[in-house]
Amino acid sequence: MAVFKPHFPFLNDIKNKGLMPAVLYKINESVERLTAGLDIEDIRSVLRGDPPPRPNPRVKPHADGFWFHMRPTYYHNLTAGLYPSFRLGWLSTYFFAFETITGLILMLFYTPSPLVAYENMLNLLGNVPFGRLMRDLHKLGAEVMVWVVFLHMIRTFITGNYKKPRQFTWFTGVVLLLVTLILSFSGYLLPWDQLSLWAVTIGASMAEAIQPQAVGDIANLLLRGGPQFNEWGLLRWYLGHVLLLPLVGFIFLGVHYYKVVIHGHSLPPESEPVGEDTAKRVPTDQRTYFMPDVLTRELFYVSVTTFLLVASTVFWYHAPLEPHAEYLITPLHTTAPWYFLWLQGMLKVGDKFLWGVILPGAIFNGLMILPYLEVGPSRRYGDRRVGLTVGALVLIVLAILSYMGTPHYAVSSSPDQEVVAELLPQTEPGPLRTANWAELTPGTYTAAEWESAPTETLKKLLHTYEEEMVRAADNPTCRAAGNCLVDGEGLMIVEDWQEGLKKITFRVTWGEAPEDFCLPGAQNEFCQTAYFHRDSNYGQGE
Amino acid sequence: MTWRVILGTVSLVLTTILLGFVAVTEPSRMEGFTRAYETRQIEVGATLFEGRCITCHGVQGQGIEGVAPALNAADLLVGSPLPPRLQEIGWAGSTEDYIRSAIAGGRPRPSAAFATYPQRMPTWGEEYGGPLRKDQVDSLVAFIMNWAPQYGGAGAAPTPAIEGVGTDITIELPAGDAATGKALAEGKGCTACHVTAAVGPAWLASADPNGEGVGARAEKRFTGADYTGKAASAQQYLFESIVLPGAYLVPGASYVNATNGQSLMPAIYGGSLTKQEVADLIAYLESLK
């Protein structure tokens, strides 16, 4: 009685069929298992573009496989192409996965502590092969994802897909939009540079405006970890960024897509009778099977998008990294990220609580319940002139508010500082630091006499300087504020300071300029020094 | 469908080529970034120096008589094996570390050679209650070290990794210098236990019950009947005592851990002392008879 009887059917196969046929059979069988139902011949027929045989083996993965069971077996011919979906939902999903993967890699090199977070960035950029690429891809992916998700919503609004029976799909979509925005924003704080600290400080200061004051104070403390951003604040934003928000996103993505499949991809508005939803009733002759048409379209989108992202980051896009976060130095113009500029614009309009908390809250709540309020039966463009016009107006208002959020609108500042900041910005390298070091000949130069400077680089810098001085001497903003630089003079002094290091002093004076040079507390004078090293190489992005 | 498959495949191939391109250029890019960042630290350090340091140390770090010493000075930045001012106080680390520790922790009193300064150097490091973060102190160090090239020094350089002497006591050591060895013994902390204190065996003859210094004892020990080590000369015996402190424990010695019978001396010096340093220490110890 054998307790253990070896059992090798493969050997029997070889005995019966011969070695090669048995191996080929085994390979074919493995492929069929991996694809959950398609053998090699089926795949070749798919790739050749043959019409599906009957019974269609290409529907088997939808029944047996995990990944394909989530996807419909076929689309209506009218929804399989670019219009009406533009595949923006698929792209949003792709970016969610893309950000998760690049983010996981970045997590390996990151510690959520103000003591080392910035050092981690330097290590990532200077010590980790592909580190900069991953950081750039993650950042660029996040920015593009906001666009893609936003456009997905706009498209859904325009084609009226939020209407019955897809109201709840729209609702979860708005949640996903919020998750995307907050995910993108919460990633801002993590590098712990100046950009991080001040962009997120602006965001958190809105929480402070919540009334009653006690609630605002608590919300503010929760977001910052203390009166100002500290290690606890950073840890919270980090955990939100890597755990809470992705989890919420993951859950809502599941619900959202489940609803999409349950209701089917809705047809272009003009292709079905008003008030009817025929998405689930696809006539046999109108079917585009997922395999291979939709699948190749999706894979095509993914590979081209990946290529575009990688090419952009390799050749031109680099995620910014500003100097280490510094509580004591507020950069001249701090702005929210571009997708929150509209919010910053609203804050300039009036009361922080009303415009920064109540209204944005109302906007997002309104978006969520839109399909339950706007219940007109027709999805056709011609029947929805009012709705589409309101939508367009909202977009225009959003654009105007975003402009108002930029420093160009209603920001009072000192024209003397603005002049120097034009040459020596605090948040980016700027003209001086990207200038040719060798051509910064030591000497004292006046902006007005830029033409007599000894080198091209100096001429260019001084010319910019002079243009800014002329602008600061008279413009509507300074006239309104009464601080125009009348009789102004711009001075630039270049000194050799150390081996490979030059000291550059900018001195802007106006009116009755002081005799002494750059003494603290002097009137009608603004001085700023900068040091510039031969090898500091600001041209490379960070 | 065909053009989608072709374009998609081409995109994949191009992506792979781009990644390969990145892989090839990555080492030089990383090196470039590191160099750029190091020099930006010098720029940041210069700005900090202008804001925090020039009132005592002078605009160009040349020092102010009666206030604070020069930092832009050869005797701080260059010298072999260490700049004179570091040797004078028995500093055993790099110049960068010396400057970093002086900025971060301040100076409780001026060193003996510069005793004319009435004010003490305040603590600047955040970890000691000062206003500057670690990266800011590092930037100041980078800026100060950038004065070294004008005195023929190498400029800012990371603390060199030490190639330890190892634990093979039969290797040939370079010629040692007793004076350098004495400075090392003080700088590395040996004297905390070994001069006269009751922990390690005292080196000085005046503190030994038999009136023998460590040099004299070493000449006899390795021939003793109960000796368990491998030394074949007094030098090797001292070498062994430094890098393999457990090789031989003198019976009844005060430096034996009562619970496990091991020596209290850490067995780390084979990895943290260079050949030259061990040779200098041995020369110094041999002179203590």
C-alpha cells in the first residue's frame, strides 16, 4: 500500500504524444490559464483582427477572470470611440494607479519629519538613481490628473450623463474630484520647502476662519499640529496623503465604476429618445466587443500617456524644490496651487469665512446634489441651453477668480522690493542666478546706464533692472498706493567674495536717498544682497 | 486597430529607450546635483554669515581684535595632520566637524592661545537652544571652509571615511610620533580612563602601584607565564591592547566587567583608528616608562 504515489500526468502526455506536442500543449494550457480563457490561437486571431468565432471565446475572460469581470463584455458602437467619453474616466483611473506606484517608490526614501524631510529630497535628487525621475513623474502626474478628472466632470456635465439613473455615479464622482484635489494639495507639504510651508499655510488659514471661532481654532490646530506648522502637522498631512485619501479614493473609485458598469456607458445624447436610457440594451449588430477593440484602445491610451509623461519629465519638466521651509521668511508672493487659485481669488473678495469656507462648501455640496435638483428629462444639447450656458458661465467665473487669485490682482506690495524680486526672486532661480557667472565682472553699475556695462550678461540684467525701475516709477498700482519710486536709482554692485563666490548687492533708492550705504533702518532705500557661486548651476530645474 | 497596436508598441519601446537614456546619464546627473547643492550651501552660508556672524568675526571673517578670532585664517583651515588651532586643543575630528561643533554648541571659553576674547561664543544650533537648524549650521561650515582654497587647502570636503588598522597585530606600522600620539590620546578620549583614573590601568608611572608606566609594563607583560595574547614584542603588546582589549586581562585588573568577565575597554579601535594613529599612540605609550 503506497502512502505517497507520485503522479505526473505530463510524463504520460509525453509518452502518448511525444515531447514537442506535449510541451506545446502545456504552454498553450498555461497561456489559457493566465488569460482566463484565451489560448494562443485565440490571441493570434484577436491580433490579426479576425471576426470572433462562434461561440466567442473572447468573452470567457469576462466570466472567469478577476480583472476582466469588472469590464463590460461589449460596448455600444457609439460609445466605443473617442466621442462621447474621450476615455477621461479610464485616464483618471490610470493616473490613480500611476500616482500610487510612483508614490510608493517615493515613500521608500521619505521620512515625515521636519528635521529630515528636506534632506530626504536632496538625497532623492542627488543619491537615488531614477529618484528625480520618480519625483518629477509623481508631481507631473498629479497636476495632469487634476486636469483629467476636472475635464471628466465637465464632459459628463456637457453630455448630461449625470441625469437619471446615474445621479449617484455623479455624486461619487464629485467625491473623487475632491479626493483628487486634496490628494494633490496634501502632497505639497511633504518636501518641507518654502513652497510647501506657505502654500499649505494659506490653505490651513482658511480653516482658521471657520465660525464660531473655537471650531476654527481647533480645525486650525488639527491641520497645523500647533500654532504654526510643526512635526505633528506634517505627520498628519503625510498620513492623509498616503493612507486616508488613497483609501477613500479607492473605495469611491470602486463604487463609481460599479455604478458605471451597472448602468452601462450612456449613449451620445442625440442617439437615444428623450427621457430613455438605452445603454443596457445594445442590439447584437451594434456591439463592439471589449476584446480586442476597447482593450487595445485603452492600452494604446496608457502607453502613449506614459510615454508623454516620461518624455516630459526627462526633457523639460522638473518638480520645483525651493529652499528649506523657514517660518521667519514669508516669500513675497505666496500663491495656492493653480487648481486652488479660484479659492484664493474668492478670499480676496471678502470675508474669509463666507468666501473661503461657506461658499466653497456650498459649491461642492451643490455639485454633489446637482443631479437631484436638475431633473429635466432631456440630455440633448438643444434642450439644455440654459443649463449649458450656466455651466459655461461658471467656467468663466472660475477662470476670472483664478486670475484674481494670482499676485497680479489686488496685492499691495512695496515697489522697491518688487524691482529686486524681479531679478532675484525668492521662490525660483530667476535672472541673476541663471546668469553667466563668469560675465558678472566686479564693479558698481547703475541700472540707467545699462548700455555701458562691460559684458552682455550684465547689460541684460541691468536692462531688466532699468525696465523695472521705470515701471516702479509710475504705474496705476503705485499711484493708487502712493508709493511710486520717484527719482529712483538702481545700483548693482558685484564683488569677488571668496574662491568661486561673488557677492551681489542691489540698492534701490528714491526721493531723498540717504548718504550712507545700506545701513539698517535707512529711509528711501532698499538693499538686498545675494551670493552666487560659480558651480551652483540653477539651470537644471531645482 | 492596427495603427493603435503599432503606435502603442512604439510608445512602449520609446519609453524604454528613454528610461535607458536616464539610466546612462543618471550617475553624472546625480554628481552634478550634489556639486550644485554643495555650492548653494556656500551661498546660503554666506547670507547667514552676513546676518549673524560679521558683528564679531568681521565682514570677511578676518576677526575683530578683542572681540572674536579670525575664521578666514590659515591656522584654522589648513595644516597637517590638523590645522594648528585644532591641534592646540587636541581636536581629533575633521576641521568641518570642529567648526560645526563650535557653531552649534558654542564655546564655553576661548581656547588657551586666544584667551584675549572676553565674550564667549554663543550656541547657535537649534538642538542646543540656538536659532539655527542643522542644515543652516552646515551651510555656515561650507562657507567658512570655502576660505581654505586661498591658503592652499582643499576646501569643503566631507569627513573622510577612515580605513581602520584592523586587528592583525603582526602588520608593519609606520613610524610613530609620541607628541601626536599624546594629542590623539587626549582627543580620542583614552585619557578619560587611562591617565590616573581608577578605571583603566593608569598609564603614568606616578599612578601605578609599582611605579611603572605603561611603556615599562608592556616590555615585561608579553613574556609573562600567564600571558594569553599573541604579541611577540612590546609594540605588538600595546597594539593588541588597543585593538583586541580582551586578548589578555591582567589577573585582578580593575577594568574587568564583573558580570561577564570581559574587558571594559570597547573593542572598536581596529575600525576607527588608522595605522598612523595607532603607531603614534604606541610611540606615546612606549615613552611612558
